[in-house]
Amino acid sequence: MLNKIPELAVYLPPRMMTVFFLGFSSGLPRLLVLSTLTVWLTEVGIDRTTIGLLAAASSPYALKFLWSPFIDHGKIPFLTRMFGRRLGWLFLIQLLLALSLIWLGLSRPDESNMITALLAFIVSFLSASQDIVIDAYRVEILDDTQQGAGAATIVFGYRIGMLVAGAGALFIATYYGWFVTYLSMSVLVFVGGIAAFFAGEPYRDIIPKETKNISSWLKHAAVDPFLNFMGKKGWYFILLFIILYKFGDAFASVMSNNFYLNIGFTKIEIASIVKIFGFGATLFGAFIGGSLIVRFGIYKSLFICGILQMLSTAVFMALAAIGSNLAMLSLTIGFENLSSGMGTAAFVAYISHLCNKEYTATQYALFSSFSAFGLSIFSTPSGWVADNVGWVMFFAISALVALPALLMVNKLQNFEKTATR
């Protein structure tokens, strides 16, 4: 029956399932060095200022564009010959990622939080590198008519991976401890790699013959994608917007699990409401966000979703004032995740719209890297702010830092109108 409905039939090819599992592997490590790790750090008595600074361990997500050309075009001896360029990199990175997660699970943050931070940084670096491979693989394994459905499918898989690394990890940690938690997650990393192995290497002659010598290779792989983007009017303004659009959410999210625990919620309550209920609200929000884009276009959708994101952060002020109340937590998380899902759909549509198809992998890595700056770099003072102003004022500040991006949306639209004249 599904194949009789064109809008749904595009999801039926087996390769879509491969994309889903790759999305799962992509989303899994992210929370293991962010919110899930902050629960562990909070439990062993690490102060909020230090936890906020440890957000810098996720900085590779913001810098992956620096090494994306190498992964995009480089070859690995033996592995590339045996499996192909994409699968060779994917298998190597997933093996190293699994080992680094086990090592992180063996760390003792109460004895040396610097070692834990270093291991979290290594996991982040490998996770960001995996994302580069997966993004390129997804684009190459699907034809043009499947790209939209492929983007939706990988986001769904990504969210499932985050749910397992969030709620699933907290459930495991409650009953079996943190080492078993990270060991379990290390095994699940291979889900995407196994699916890709059966799907096979996508065929694409990525490097044209004229780029076989080193100088032209470097120009094609590492210079041309950035020069192409810098040819856009207001490119520096675009990058600033990419950094700021999700900054309010990012600033608040670094301390969110610490906040829940601090005002009296248990890990099971956090897993049940924040992770599982929030997951459903996020997916529903993404669906609404996609519908908004169809109805109003990208720029109006960015503005509407941005306002809702800012308001949802402000709702946390009420939760901070009320304290440990499950009904208020459910309301807050429902609104926050709904608006975040809407904002993510609009934002992903925007940065995808920016990419030149000739340089999709490297340019997408550039844009997604800059979007991670808000979380991994600019959010590091969040713990210090929470310590010094209290939770209510902290969330008020988190809402206000989202305002500049909203003021930039109209200017971005004007840049595009001018460029198309």
C-alpha cells in the first residue's frame, strides 16, 4: 500500500534503512560526552563551573571542517583497497570510537577530571570524524530524488541514537554503573557500520583526474569549497548567524541535567520525562517545522521557530522557581523539545540550502561545525553563570542570548534576494 503513495514510497528502498542505522551511530556518541556525562560528573561531586568548562571537550564538533577535506578525499592503506574510501574510513573510525568509549567508561572523574575531559575530547573528535564520513556516504548512496527523504531518515536515526545514549544510558547507569553503560554504548556504535557493510561502498569518482597531483588535490579538496562559499554576499554574516541561531538552547542545555538533579529530580524521572517524553516532542516538532517550511518558506520559519525556542528557554525560569514538580517538568520539556525540533528542522533546511552540490560534504561540515561553536565553545561559562546568578536568572540570560539571531533573519533574506537579481 505504501508504494502506491509517492510521498511514502520514497522511504521504501533498503538503502533508507542503511541511512537510518548510520544516523543511529552518528547520534549515539554525542550525549555520552555532553548531558549523560554531566550526570556522572554531578554524581561524583564535580562543581558546576568545572562541568561548564568541560563542554569544551566537544569542541571537535565545531572544528571538523578543518580535517573534513582529508577524510573526504584521503585513502587508508589496505582498508581503502578492501572496502572502499567511505567504508574504509567508517570502519576504522568506529573501531577507534568504540575503544575510546570503553576507556572513558574506565576513567575516574572524581580522582582526575582532566583525564576524563581528555577522553571525552577524543570521543568527540572521533564522533565528529564519523559524522563527516556518514554525511558523505548518505549523499553518495542516494540519488537526487531520495536526498530529502534521506535527510529526514538520518535525523530520525540520529534522534533514536541520542535517546539510547540519554535515557538508555541513565537506566543502565542506575542499575549497573557507568562502566557497563559506556561499554554497552561502545558495542552499539557498530550498528551503522554493519548496515553500511551490507549496503556496500557508494561508487563515485570523488577526485577528478586533474587533481591527482598534490597541489591540485589540495586546492580541490581544501581550498575550492571555502572559496566558493566566500563568494556569497554576506558570507561572514551567514556564519555568525549559524553560530548564534541555536546558541540560547546550547547555553541552557550544558547545565540542564545538573539543574534537574540540583532541584530534586531523580535519574529515572529525568530519563522518563526529559529523555523519552522529550524525544517524542522533538520528533513532533520536527514534523511541524517541516510543514512550516513548506507553507512559509525557510526564512519565515527560522524566525517563527527562533521565537518559540527563546520562549521555551524562558519557561525554565518557572520550573526553577517552582522546583521539583513532575507536571511542571513535563510541561517545560514538552514545550522546549517541541520548539527545539521545529528550530532544528528549519535550521537544517537552511544550511542544506546553502551548500553547493559540488562541495556538499566539506561545506556541510563547515556549517555544522560553526553551529557547534555555541555548544562547545561559547557555552563554557554557563556553569560559572549558574553558580553566580542562580537558576532563574541563568535561564533568563539563556533566553536573551537567542535574540541576536532573530534580528539577523531579515538581513539574511535580503542578501539572498540581492544575489538572485
